[in-house]
Amino acid sequence: MAVINVSEGRDRGILADLAAATGPALLDLHSDGDHHRSVFTLGGPQTEAGARGLTARAVSLLDITAHQGAHPRIGVVDVVPWVTLVGRPLAEGPLAVSLAERDRFARWAADSLGVPSFLYGPGGRSLPEVRRHAWREAMPDVGPPRPHPTAGAMAVGARGALVAYNLWLAEPDLPTAQAIARSLRGGQLRCLGLRVGDAVQVSCNLIDPWRVGPGAVFDAVASRAGVARAELVGLLPAAVLAAEPAHRWAELDLDPGRTIEARLEQAGLDGGSGG
């Protein structure tokens, strides 16, 4: 699988164009106008072709120099993680496969598009470290030593599954959201406090969602401030959904139709590696 984060979340015509460029690999598209960002989840045997098609089209259409949005970014195709679920349900092959896909994709982007890549994953830097150090203490691992003039750069990684999850606070108090994010941030949870339009949000990545799932994160935030609503970004593994009581699914913005397995089945695909 690949879960590609693109710095465009507002223009529906462009988003439709980008979705078409993924071919049959697209399992899910989640867009956010305030973040000005979209998450394309790709799976199956055409994942690599779909990732290349999406990236090439985004580089041709988008300009990072004109981009304004709540979410941090370094390029128009901002983050490209190649995902494996080793040791978990829906096992998709060894991590070595995702590392090879990561490296092959970064070399293709450099050679075909002239876009540099910062690599992250096991044995190297993390994605937050890429964001902190890119173009300052760190130069790209692959590609030109300078940003592409309109596409910027990419963070290309290999990782296990994570769940992207946002919680809106009932009161639009940004310092409170930022304080909550700091208090929760740790090895199994990455958090940012962000202003999104007239609201504020605690934006989370659940790094090991089998241990710290959406319900635990919701409750941790709710114990510190009122929560207006929750939002699942993209898909999650079925086992993570099953670990939450069914009576809480609506409150947590979870649904059986938004699992990786359900979307693979809908697309006529199995859980094999395929990216």
C-alpha cells in the first residue's frame, strides 16, 4: 500500500484529475480544505503505477510556492509512505519490500521529475525529523540538492500502518489544542494543535493503533477539553475497528466500510503486498 499526501484540498476539478491519474489502485480519497491537503490511499498490484501517475500529475498541476494551508508541508506531493503491516492482521509482506518500494519510487521521482526526496523509516530518521531538518541540517537523500521550483521536495518513507485521526475542540482555543498535543505526544502518538478555519483541532497520527486506538485518543483529549467531533482520515485496519466497542463507532467516526480490508474487497483485491 501507499498513502500519498498531496498539498491540494480545495479544487474539486484538480482532485478529480489527480484521482483519475491513480488508475485502479485508488482505495480512498480524503480531502480537507483547511489543511489544503488530500490523502490518496492506494492498494493492490497497480499501486506503484498509480503512485507514479498521481505524482507526475500533481507535479505538473500544482505549485507549492502559492500554497497556503494549516498543515506543514515541504512539497506538492508532500509525504509518500510505503506501508507494510508485518506481524499484524492483513500482513502485506516483509518490511524489506516497503523499503525497496520507497527507494525505487524516490529514484524514479528524481530521474523522471527532478524532484528530490528525503527518506524516512526504520534505521533512519523519522517523518517529524524530516520536517524539522529538511533544507537546514539535512539535504535530500535522493535527487537534486535543491527544491524543485514548483514541486518542492517529498518525504518518502517505509512504515507500518498508522491511523490519522483529528479531534475538533468545542472551544476554538489554539493554545489549549497545542498544550493537549504536547501532553499526548510520544512514541505511539504524534500530535499537533492546529487552527482550521474558525475552529481548532488536535491532529494525531496513531503510530501503533493496535495499542493506542482511536477511542483511547478521543478519551485522552476529552479528559482535557470538550470535543466537538472526531474525524478518521483515510482508512484503518479492520482489527483496529474491531477493538473499539461498536456502540462508540459513530462517536469516533468509524465505520466497517472504511477499513483497508473492506476497500480491497470492494476493489476485487486481496491483502497481498501490491505496494
